[in-house]
Amino acid sequence: QDVYSAEEHQSDVSQMDSFPIEDNVYPESDGESGDELDTILVVDDDIQVANYIRVLLSPVYKVVTMFDAESALQWLSENRPALIISDVVMPGMDGYEFCRHIKADLELCHIPVLLVTAKASVENQVEGFDAEANAYITKPFDPALLMSLIGSLLRNRDRIWHLSTTSTSVEGVEPDIMAPQDSAFLSELYQLMENELSNSELDVNNISRLMRMSRTKFYYKVKGLTGQTPAVFFRTYKLNRAAELIKEHRY
């Protein structure tokens, strides 16, 4: 049974008619090449809306489009985008359930989720945030607002990257900017690296085993949470700890 009204399904025409895409919605180019662009996953069963978002984002992001949540989860089993944009009104698994699934998965919960929907009531927005969505925007939306929200979410990710690679414990990371699962993961990883600080043979295979994850999943998680590969993150941690020990006049 369809629990959404006809009005909530009619967003494609009003979106394009109300907000044609113009060049002034884009930030100034930073000269990145295509290989360095952040990947954004767009999940929307409405082909016209999905195409509108793809056209809007493609000049500055690499865009992957899926038309249902189940296909998106299958793609996410092997890929890690920088951000996910999901519609709420979809057949099968809706956007709220999709978001809850992502935020409950340790391997995915660091990825920001932005919900886009025609369901504009306060109750609907509360439901979106209860599903741990990072941001919420209603259709029809101003493309400049969507671009601004995406930029804000990615800047927050960059802050987490900076803090996690300049600290040697989660105490150095602001508590409200990281999901609890990510904070617990990073805390365990910091402690493990501290315990193995003098082990010159410690490598990605050993640490991923100690963290109870496959090498590939561990690689993706550390890269997504810190912006660095595990090998680089290990070296960064050792340098940060060495600097602390010198400052403490212990060595």
C-alpha cells in the first residue's frame, strides 16, 4: 500500500520549472581533475529528479545514480562515496529505512546522508533526523541550497579528517561531529596503535585482523574516516606520538 499522497509524488515537474539550473550555483573551480572529484551517490526512483540532480552535480562531483535503495546498498557493499543523497518516497525500502541501515553499519556510518523529499512537515523532518540523516531538504529545492548543504557536509568531513590525523586519541576530536560508532572505532584503533607503537612489523593485515575486519573493509573504513590510507595513518600516528613524547621531555 502506498502511504504517500499524490502531491508528494509530484515533484519532478515543479522542480525543473521552479529552479532551472544556472551556472551561478557552482563554487569557483579548484582545478581538480576528474579522478580527484568526490563521489556522490544519488538514490531516487524518479528518473527526472535523479537526472536533474546528476546534471546539477556533475560539473563538480562524480555522480553515481541508483533508482532504489536495495540496489544502492548492493553498490555500497563494494564502493564508498563521499556523500549520499536519497529520496524519501521510494518503493520497497524508503529513504528513512535506507538511512537507518547506513547509520547502523560500522563500515558505512561515516558517510553523510542528505534526504530529499516532498514530505515537508515538521514531523517528517523529525523522522528524517531520527533516522540519523545529516541534512534534510524539501522539494522543490533551490539548487544553490543543495550545493551549499553538500559543501557544508563535506567540510565537516574534512574537519574530522584533520582532527583524526592530528590527534592521538578521540579526546582530540570534537564529540558532536562524529557518529558514536566512528568514535568507538577510532578510539579502539588509537589504543591498538599505542599498544603496538614499538612494533616495527605492524602492518595493515595485522591491524585489520586485530580490529576484526577484512583488509579491504578496514582500508575503506580508515580511508573514509581519516582521509588517509591505513599505512599513511599509522605513520602519521607514530609521528604525532613521537612529537608528544618529545614535548613531554620523556625522550
